Amino acid sequence: MKRIDGRKADEMREMSAKAGIIPRADGSGYFQIGKTVAYAAVYGPRNLYPKFLQDPQKGILRVNYNMMPFSSKGERVRPGGNRRSKELSLVIEKALLPVVNLNEFPNAVVDVFIEFPQTDAGTRCAGICAAAIALADAGVSMRDLVGAVSTGKAGDSIILDLNYEEDSAENGADIPVAMTGRKNEITLLQMDGKLSLEELQEAIQLAQKGIAQIIAVQRKALQEKYHE
Amino acid sequence: MNKDLRAHTIRFLEAGTRYDGRKPLEYREISVEYGTVKNAEGSCRVKIGDTEVITGVKLVVDKPYPDTPDKGSLMVGAEFLPIANPDFETGPPGIAAVELARVVDRGIRESGAIDVHKLCITAGEKAWTVIIDICTVNDSGNLLDASALSAIAALQNAKFPEYTNGQIHYGKLTDVPLPLRDLPIEVTVFKIGKSYLVDPTIDEEKIYDARLTVAISRGGKICALQKGGDGPLFEQDIISMVEIAMEKQNELREKLEGEHE
């Protein structure tokens, strides 16, 4: 089976990643997959206000997802966020939470801001990939990296890393998945479309193959910064 | 809190130097990258030292304003994104972002940079609106000059999308550029104590007395001004600061395509 852009079913788009691209931030990451580009910056651990939000047992992770107004393929995106960006901020936060050792900074907050100058499907996954690099770059205590990719269905085949056309195709399915690098713990799973249980299993296994490649790219980006 | 920083900075400036080794009227390295964002009709990335902005142009078709039925319009927005500075927050633009966007807007509007008559499709019914969005990536000082330069570069880079039967086909760009007649450059000159400087760092931005942003057209005319900061300026300050801006604008202008000699 051949895909719209000529890829094989289990082939990812071309990727690149960098660590430490935003000098003002405590940590930052850049992750590009195909034409989707994500910047992530981490500020903190820092004091959390208003004070009643503070937790003396553990710190708080706070994620904000935002598309730049000119980033979308179609019309301008009105700045300031919407219901979609709120939900994505939430699911990205939950995707990262299991690897961050929050108990090491009680009363504090780690802010993760994710911005997209250019999008072409798979933004929440690219955002998670950039954010994991940024958290590691910031020196926030973590027990693993997290990678994410979307799998989906086109015709009768399960395919890896959907592009915009595949994502918006009718009768398809879109399944974003995030996993930790070492134990393949699933920290994000969403799905829309129609799928059998067997197909879901195949999709998760395919995602795992893709995420292994992503983790390698993330690791290389961090090593490149810190080996100098 | 910044009293000592201010005293040291003034002593440095009076000796003709700054913390990072620059002279008072010296910019950091400036770079302009065109076409950074594939989904925008025009875009660029501008860096001044570590300061970085990404700016995009989107074109939409709107009904012209009733008082200018044969003209298109311009809209400039600035997003001080929280990735760029620990003090920037999510939410609607704060006063600094609003001021910056309006100062950039005035430079473009008042220089007549865009021939808005040529943006008209059908008088009274349809005209193009040019929307410039400035997004900060890293704020290491002088977002104002970086943003103003990026707005002009993004305009230069923009191409009209295909427009047929009242429909815009985003993603299918024609090779028709925007009708540009001028390329205004904005230079902001700062006064700290008795000294003037350009291209401030974050620290210098914390302790300045007054600033003056000067927009200068290609022909060397002043086309917009904005005085900022808590302190006052004398007439002689204004003259000196405009003279500095007139001289420094060439350094920024030559980073633009087609503007170097």
C-alpha cells in the first residue's frame, strides 16, 4: 500500500529535534515532524501563586498548548486559545505527568509552554515530544522520556504518523499515543473514527515502533547540547 | 531594587561601554530569515542577538469599512508568548504587547507602505485585509525593533493566495506580492541618565528613563513616533535621539531583501 506522500504504512515523516533553543527559558525543546513544528519552553520549578494552589506534598505541572495565529493550513487562528487548545493542554499534561518526579519540589510549579509556528497534523504528539526534551533540558527530575505519535486507519490499513490529508480523510481513524521510553507505559491515548479491537491493538503496536524512533531523536538532541 | 544596577550601567555608559562589551549605539547581530512558516502567506524569523520573533502575514477578504469603501485594511497583533520570557503569561495581550503592536502598525500605516487602494477587489463590497501577527520566541531585550523589522520582512515575503468565485484557496499561493510602496524601519533610542543607547538588553530595559521609537521611511522621513518610559525628555533629547535613529536605521534596512546597496 502506498500513501499520499509516498510513505510506507509504518514509515514516519522526517524528524528533527533540538534542545536549548530558547535562552531565556530554564529548558527548551524543538521538535519537527514533517511540516509540524513545535517549540516548548519550561519555566520552573518556581513559586506558585495564588498561594492556595500550592501543595506542600508535591509540585504542580502546568501545560499550555497554543497555535500561532498563522500556523494553520487554512484560515487564521484567532489568538487566545479555545476549547480545543484547553483540552489538548490537559491531555499533554497528563501524558507528561507520570515521568516527572513532582514530590521533589513541593509548593512549586513547573510551567510548560508549547507553541506551534506551523502545523500539519500531529500537533499534540509533536508538542509532547518537544516538551519532554524541554523538561529534561531544564534539569527537572524525571524518570524517563516520553515520545508520542499518532497512528490511524486509511482504507483497510493501519498507518503510522498521519499527515494532514490522512488525518482529515473520511472513514479514517486517528489514534494519538504517547509512551515512556523504557517501559512503554501508555500515557496518552485518544481515538476518533471506527476501529475493531484487533485494529486498535495493531495501532498501539505500530505506535510503539514509531515512539522508539522518536525517543532516539530526543536523546540525540539532548546529547548534542550537553556533549559540547 | 535596581538602584545599583542603574548606577553601574550609567557609569559604564559614561565611559562609552556596556556590560556586554558593546558601545552605546551598537546593535547586536541582526538576522532576517524569510519564509519561515509554510502555512502563512508571508513570514520571517528575525533575531537581534538572542532575541527572536516569528512573524506571519495572513490575508483575508472582508467588506471594506464604510468610510473607505475602495481600500483594503491592515491589522497588526503582537503575542508576547510565555515561552519567550519568565514574566510573560498566557491570556489576552497585556499593555506592553498592545503598545508594541500599535507602534508597529502606525509605522506601516503612516509611511503608506501598503498601497491599500490596490487591496480593493470590489469597491464597497470586498477588499483584502492584511493581518500581521508577531509572535515572540525569546525575549533578550529590544522586542520592539525586532518586531517592527519582522513585520516589514513578512510583508515583503507575502504572496496573495488564489481567489476564485469568492473563495480563498489557502495553500495555493499566486506569485503576486503585496503592493508595497515603502519599507519603514523603526529604531528605538533609550535614555539612561545623560546617555543614549540602542538595542537594550533585559537589564537595560529595567532601568531606562525614557525611550523614543522613530519610524523612518525609505526617503528618510519620520513617519511615526512613540515616546515611552517614566521619565521626561527635552527638545534637545528628541533631536539627538531622532538623529541617532536616522543613522542606525541603515543597519537594520540593509538586512532586508533588495535594500542593501
